[in-house]
Amino acid sequence: MSRDQLAISAQNLGKRYGRTQALDGLDLAVPAGTVYGLLGPNGAGKTTAVRILATLAAPDRGTARVAGFDVVREAEQVRRSIGLAGQHAAVDEGLTGRDNLRLVGRFHHLGAREARRRAADLLERFGLAPVADRLVRTYSGGQRRRLDLVACLVTRPTVLFLDEPTTGLDPRSRGEIWDAVRELAGGGTAVLLTTQYLDEADRLADHGLVLGRGRAVADGPPDRLKASIGARVEVADGGAGELAPAAGVLAALTGGEPVADPDRLRVGDVSRPGCETSLPQLVRALDAAGVAARDVALRTPTLDDVFLALTGTEHAPGAGAVEEVAA
């Protein structure tokens, strides 16, 4: 696919704030109808990337096009083509949900009749019709976030930026937002998602890019990112004196160096060529060595494991709520 056919494309984007290099040579290629996840620890540059692509900040170097328009030279056309939902709902709590959407429509120069029609369609489509005429201050957190998302769609954006869209929501509300995002991508909208919840990226993203200190450290579909660090073996000991013989078995069977926690051994990347280890093999080897393990597991890596392996940063859910202010 050529760069001209992409919903979002960026080459060598760079941005510095004082002594902080927020972005350092970022490339992006996001087709229409996909959910693209920007992942990384706090300060990695995720919000800076969104701000540049949404024309809220200018890059120091590099180029980017959104919906076919240059984000610097054609910023006004970009703004007409996008929707942006930040980390906190931006709707007016003193208005009803319906009036919020009608107001957004009028701000974007829709006629009164079209603004009313568009508001009614969106409220029905996203399950907000039953509360459409209640004041937003009476909404649940999930309903407010859904309304905030819906407000971005009044103008039918080609590209939607979602910066931490489910921060602070309960699991049911997060699921509702996920359903809405899937529906949008299914209808052809390109969604660029930053998230602090790695299970969210795992469930939603067609493609993920892991950022570390402003640079891309890995990209690809979530399954490929997880496969890149391989599966791991975990053995929980059955009592005092079991860890040492268990470590010997693991080292001999996998060729890896076991890492010990207080009562557990781990060996990573046991799916690499020449190191394929099956669970039955592992159980038999431990039994033959007389190791009475409490738990033996061959675990598929998660995106949390990818974070740790590729960025050297332990991911802590909830930390992303203070994603970089300027960086």
C-alpha cells in the first residue's frame, strides 16, 4: 500500500521539549479500517505523537499526513477529517447528551436539522438513546466516555485518535467502549489508540508499535510481538530444597538460565529454535528428578512481557494516567 493510500503516515517524526527528546525518528503507516495501538511506558512519546498527528503540536523534523493531508501545511484540512478523544471526557455536564451532540454539530457548521438527525442516529447506534435527554452529570462513567467518543463522530471523521480512552472505567464500561471502537474500525475508520491497559491493546489492536524513549523498539500484530519473546516455563517448588534440583532440570531441558523468585523458577524464550519444550516433557523430567512441584506451566507471553523485555520497564496498570504532559 502506498503512503498516499494510508489513513495515517509519518516518516522520521522528531520532537524535543527542552532537554527531553520526546520523539526521535518515529515512522507510522496506518491503513483505513484498522485499530493501531501505540504502546510504551510513561514518557515514551505516545501522547506527543498523537498531538503532532492531531495538529496540536508541530514536529521539529519529519513529515506526517493524516487523511491525505500534511499535518503542518494543511492543518485545517486535517482537523476537519479527524476526531480526538483525550484521557478525560470533554462533554458539558450541564447539558443533556442530545444537546451536547447537537452543539458539536452546530460548531462544525451543520444545519440545525442535520445536527438533530446526526445526534439521534449516534445516540441510537451507541446505546445512549435511553439516557439522551438526561443531564450528563447524571451519567455513569462509562456513559460519559461513550458520549465523549460519540461526540468525535458527529462529523464522520476519517481518522479517530483515542488517547487512553478507558482510563478509570470499570470492566463493563471498558467492554462497551471496546465494542464501539470495533464497530468504528469495521465501518472503515482508522483508529489510533494509546492505552495504559495492555489487555486492551491485545483485544483491540490489529497492529501495535512499542515506543521507548521516543523511538520505535518493535512493531507488528500483537500475536507477533508476543511471539518475538517466546513462551516461558514456570515451576513453583513443592517445599524446601526443591528449587535447586528443579533449576538443574530446567537448565538441562531448555538450555536457558532459570531465574528464581522466592518460590518459583522461570525460564524465558523456550519456543526459540532448538529449545522447543512441551509441558509433558517438563513434567516427566521433573518427576524423574524427584521434584514435587506445586505448579508447572508453559505460559504464552503477554503484552506485559513484551513491555518488560523490549523497554526494560515493568508495566504498572494505572500509571499511564499521568502520561507525559509535554513529552
